[in-house]
Amino acid sequence: MKKVFAWVDKNFEPVLMTVLFYSMTILVTLQVVLRFVFNSGFSWGEEVSRFIFVWLMYFSISYTTRNHRHIKVSFLVNKFNEKVQKIIMLIVDFLFLIFSSVIFISAIKICQSVIEYNDRAVTIDVSMNIIYGAGFIGFALMIIRLIQGILWKFKNFSRSLEYFENYTGIYTGAKEICFMPREKEVK
């Protein structure tokens, strides 16, 4: 059971991102071919593609948060000694956690509003929570990933800065992620 949980922890977002990306690509390609070759098409294709894209974006943000691959400006932080750098990184993670929590609460309110007013998508007649739920799920995942990262940093505060920062998630198993290109062994 522990191995299954570890696999899901490492691969949840990459698997979903891959499925969503290829689904969106196939749908858009099919829509283009139908429209320009056969003067036809799906009335719902573009809207579904947009929904898929939004879900893909939120899973991608969670994935980058897990592997510490998000954009950062470290010019000023690198001027400090290692201990101060670690403290600043922890403060930034806590601020991002607070921000994500506020947005998560806002996403809950938006989803409740959609339920209250019964907002529906135009072409496929489904609840708009299909798209707004992406924010709810995405920020919930980001909060989980941020907490995991903060706990990692507290556990490894005394280790080297490289290990503490865990850039690209290498020390938490990023090399074991599905669809990750394998490095060739040098002989």
C-alpha cells in the first residue's frame, strides 16, 4: 500500500497532465480537420478544449509546486549566507501557502455561487463547476504540495542548501515520475 501511495504521490499530476494534453490536442486537431476539410465540426469542441486547458493548467501548477520548478527570482536571496537563504525560502513558501489558501476559499465560494444560480456552460449544458472546480481542485493540490515542501524543508534544514531546496524534486523522486526522460548512462 505504501508503494502505491508513493507512486500516486509522484505521478498523479503527470499522468493527468498527459491525458488532458493529448485529449485537448486530439480534439482541437479533429476540430480543425473537420472545419477546414469537411466544412463541419463539433459545436462543443472549442468549449470542451477550453475546459481541458484550464484543468491542465491547474494540474501543471501543482506539479511545478511539488517539484519546486516554479519561477523564482533569487538574485537578492543568493547574496545572503546559506542559513538566511533557507529561512527566506521557508517564509516564501508560507506566504505562497497563505495565498493559495485564500484563493482556495475563494474557489469554494465561486463553486457555491454556481450551484446557487445554476450556471451552465453554453454548448454542452453542464454545470460551470466543471471549469470552476479546476480552481478548487488545483489549489487544494497546491496546498498539499506546499505543505509537503515545507515539511521537507523543516526535516532537512541542517542539510546542504541544494538538498534543502530540492530544486526539480530530485531528492523526492522526480526521476521516478512517469513520462520523465531518462538520463543516458555515460560509459
